Amino acid sequence: MTDCSSSRSMLVVLLAATLAISGLFPPALARADDSVVITPSAGIENGGLAFGANLRYFFLPNLAGEIDGGYGDSLCQNCRLSETTLTANLVYEIHPMEILSFFVVAGGGVGFIALSSPDSGRAVLDLFDTGLGTTLTLTKNIGLTLEDRWFLPLSGQLPGVSGGSLVADRIFLGVSTSF
């Protein structure tokens, strides 16, 4: 649906910048070990509505494991593409200031894809997902999170659909709660 070569290039540049910057900030500004963060979110996916949630467990101050689930409704030329995703990811987070953090995320999982009109099709595809985002801490346990994730099918396609891309670009705004 969208050409993702420029998005991938931008992601590589931002990932490199994030990793370079991360060496400038001491771990004392990072989240405590054994912290759990839950973030319900809503936003857009390729021009349509999307919503989801993720659960992160920080086993190191800057490194977390994450389970992410989401649903998005993409708009295409004469059709509607809905995608439900469930992924497991690693999240690397830096804290340049106490109230601000930046993160990169990468992992994989499964996508349940459905296409409607003019042709219909359903498929279950293996996905790679990657993204980046930022969290603004409002209180000790509450923050606002803005993130952009790309979901790229690793194999397979929708039956009866030739060409085109099933890449999903989800932009979410969420409320993070940490425990």
C-alpha cells in the first residue's frame, strides 16, 4: 500500500542516531529493573483507524521484552484491508531527560490479514515489525507515548492479490502506565 523504502531508510538513520546518543546518557536516568509498562493506544494505519496495546517488561534498565497486539483498517484504492497483529519484540530505551525517553523496537509475530471488495481474501502471514517512539512522563507512573511501527510480511500473500505491498505503517498515541 505504501512504498516503504524511504521509511526503512529513515528508520535506519534514526536507529543509528538513537544508539549513538544512548552512549551519552548514564544508566542512572534509565528505568528501574523489573518494571512493567502497559500502553493502550489508538491511531492510524495507512490512512485508516487502528488501536492496540502492548505490555513491556524491563529486565535491564534500558532493555525490555514486549508483547504487542493491534488492529488496523487500511484504505487502499478500491478496497479495505484489515490487519490484526500479535508480535513479540525487544525494546531499547534511552532517557536523555527524566521526563522524556526515546525507544526503538524490533521483533516478529503473526498477522491476520483480510481484504474486502472488490476481491476478498484472507491470510495468516509471518511478520517482522520495527518502529521507534518517544514517551513523555507526566507523573511517576503515567506517560504519553507516541510511536510509529512498520509491519512487513516475511512470506506469503493474500489469495487472488497480485503485486502491491501489504506493509502496514501504524502511528499510535497511547497512555503508558508503569508498575
